[in-house]
Amino acid sequence: MAVQQSVRNANEPWDSDEVARLRRFAAGNLPVCVIGLRLGRPEAAIKAKATAAGIKLLPRNRPPYGV
């Protein structure tokens, strides 16, 4: 079963608030798929923006949510 991606903001430009939220979510070690759902963007867009903004997405094998 494939994970449903949220794309409500897929073609919209990123604003500073969304980038700040992306930074917070990445710092909290949320998985990329969860970040995508919260921001309404596909995983590829999350990864691309994180790379462009210098935001490090932590490895998936780490426990999420600061555990």
C-alpha cells in the first residue's frame, strides 16, 4: 500500500514561515513523509527545499520525535 502524499501546496512558492516550520520539523527528527503531510507538499519537494536551505534531514533509522 502506497503512502498518500499531500500536494495541496505542491506548486506554490515557499514562504519564510514554511521554511521555519520545515527547520523545526527537521530538528524534531520528523520523518520526511510526516513533514510532507504537515506542509502539504510531496516528499521530493521537502528534500529539495531542505537541501537548498541547508537544512539537514536526519537519517530515517533514528527514533523520531526526540526519543
